[in-house]
Amino acid sequence: MWDALWSDVSYRQWTDAFSPGSYAESDWKEGSKIKFLTSEGDGMFSVIETKKPNDQMTFRHLGTILKGKEQPKSKESEDWEGAKESYFLSENDGITELNVEVDVTNQYQEYFNKTFPKALEIVKKIAEQ
């Protein structure tokens, strides 16, 4: 399941549910910066706050990116600053369970409630291959 989430190829597949052509740029080490980008180079930059392979990955969002460039603080980026996105894996009787916790602004809550299940269904299919 870990590789289904975080390998470059599979990450691009499941995040396509959020925005076609989505990808991430990082060395994927705990404490490192990560950029979550659309095919147009827009997105957000974050830090990998926790990385425990096959257990937990947590990102703390820091700001926005437009056309590949980190943007100065704005009202929108302040709404996201410090928000966390956490992925937890656990195993019970040989079945891996994925739980996701996302801090999200009210503006995007409906979008994430609708889109995350689609993305996670793709993760499931990748993991089962």
C-alpha cells in the first residue's frame, strides 16, 4: 500500500482524481520540502512532517505555488498555512487499512469530500494489482 501511495508513477495516477496531470516534487525525506503541483505548475508547498514507512506520512502545508513559483503570503495561503494532511496505514488479519485525515477550509470541504473517495479507490486498485 505504501508504494501505491508514494511511488512517482502511482502517486500521479491517484492524484489525477484531484487534477489531471498532478505530481509531486520532493526527495521524500522526513523534514524535506515537497511541492504538490498541477500540470500547469500551480499548487502548494509543504514539509514532510512525519514519514514512517508503511505506517504514517504527514504533510504540513506552508503556502501556495503559481506557475512554479512559491507565492508570498496571501489570504488564501494563510487559510492553508499549518494545515495537515496525514495518511495512516494499519494491518489487521492480513488486511491493510488506510485512514486519511485532512485539514481543509470550508471553501474546499465539499470538493474534498467528493474527490478523496475517488482518489482512494484508485489507490486501492493500484495496491491490489
